[in-house]
Amino acid sequence: MSQTPNNIISPAEPYYVASAGDFFQLMKPRVMSLVIFTGFAGMYLAPNEAPITMSSLLLGAISLFAIAAGAGASGAINQWYDRDIDAVMKRTKDRPIPSGRVQSEEALALGIVISILSVLLLSLSANLLAGGLLAFTIFFYAVIYSVWLKRRTPQNIVIGGAAGALPPMVGWAAVSGAISLESILLFAIIFIWTPPHFWALALVKNDDYKAANIPMMPVVAGVADTKQQIFIYALILAPLGVAPYFIGMSSAIYGAVSAILGLWFLHGAWKLKRSDNLELAMPLFKVSLYYLSLIFLGLILDRALLGGM
């Protein structure tokens, strides 16, 4: 009777080797693109009397890369910590960790290493204030929001939104070496914009958040209260978006355009509040993306074409 030799190993399950694209997806490229844009806006709008040279442009590009890398690193740590709930939610189940393309330990190591390198790089290419602000941004998103707030309170997005609002302040500090009223205003616009932006999406993905037991506003307070909160924040945001004109940061043209954009966002929030049709939530989510992009683009173009005067 023949027997299988002991030195013959039975075929094993194929082992998936993560690609560069899988690791890049850990860094939340969509979020990174917004960070790059708002961080660049902060750098471009900051006062800088030094002459523009190839060296200064290179240092600026390195600083912006460091800001983007720091945001990506915090995204990787967030996905490492949220791997259990990501596997439950339809919106996130195909992310690299729950889909099995990247091991959780690899994601954490990537996030920690890039976090350290990005802070060091920004500190060297710009200044210690900018590096410190970036370190705080990473800590706030990866620890304060992801670990402490997200699973404990419906105010997770309200408080945690500070992390997403800091990049223009980091960019401003990288160029000017200071924190000013103008950079605080850029922070405030994104900070107030974040809750209505995410709550509009949360209304659409409410079942996902319920399944994952995440206390998002629609899950805890209900649909009606969430729509009311969205409208209140849009009401605050509309004049806040115009505020750069009133503090002399931009021209009257920006002031008029930002007022129209604010009314557009407010009108969408009002329509959602007054209607029982939740299909209006996703269009408002898209409007919020256009609003923030156009507000910051308007500030950049206003400075480039009119000198912000």
C-alpha cells in the first residue's frame, strides 16, 4: 500500500501580496486631495515677503508633500483602528484591511512611520510651528477622533472636524511661521462646514452606521433633528464664508461670490429640512463639496488676480 512521503508538503492557500496601490488606499487619497488643496490655499494666502526662488518653491512643494503625507498617515492609523466596523459597513467593507489585501499590523506600521517622517520633514523644510501643528493634526484624527470620539458620541464629527480643518492653518504656518486671524478663519470655515457635510452623507448611510453601532447624529437623534442641525450649521456657515472680505483678506468680488455660494448651500439645507424626501441628502452632500472647493478656489484666485484687495 503506497503512502504519501512525509517530505511532501500539501498545497497551501495562495498568499496575497499587497500592492503599492493597496497601501495607497490605506491613506484615503480622496481625503488627501482635499488636504492638499486646503493646505496649499493656506500656504498661498499666507503673507511672505521673501523673494520667490527655485529653492523656496522646492521647499514649499516639500512642505505640501509632508502635509499630505501626514494626512495619509493618520488615515492609515484610522483604518487600522476601525477595521472591525469597516468590515460591517457596505461603504467600507472593500477597504484594504477588511478585504484582506493588507494586514492590520502593516497598516499600523505604515501609519506610524509616515507620521513621524512627515512631521520631521515639515519641521525641517518649513519650521517647528508647522511641524508641531501637523503632529497635533495627526494625533487629533488618529487618537482623539478615531479612538475616543467616533464610537462614543454623536458629536464625533463636530469635535473631530478640527482635524480636517487644520491643514490650511498648517500651510499658513509653514510659510509665515505664525498663526493669525486669517488662518484661524480658514480653520473655522472648514470646521463649521464639516458637520453638515458629513451628516448629509450619514442620512444616506444611516443603516450602515446602525449596523456598525456608530452613534452618528441620525442614529442617535433621528432624521428630523439631524436635518435641523444641518440647517443651523449651514446658517452659520453662510456669513462665515464671506468673513474673509470683512477682515480685508479678499476683495468685494470674492465677498459677492462667497455670499451666493453660502445661499446656495443654505437653500439646499432648507429644502432638505422641509422635505420628507431623504433623496435630497446626497445632492446636498455634493453641494457641500462644491461649496468648500469653490470657497477656497475663490480665495486663491482673488489673491492671484486681484491681490486680495
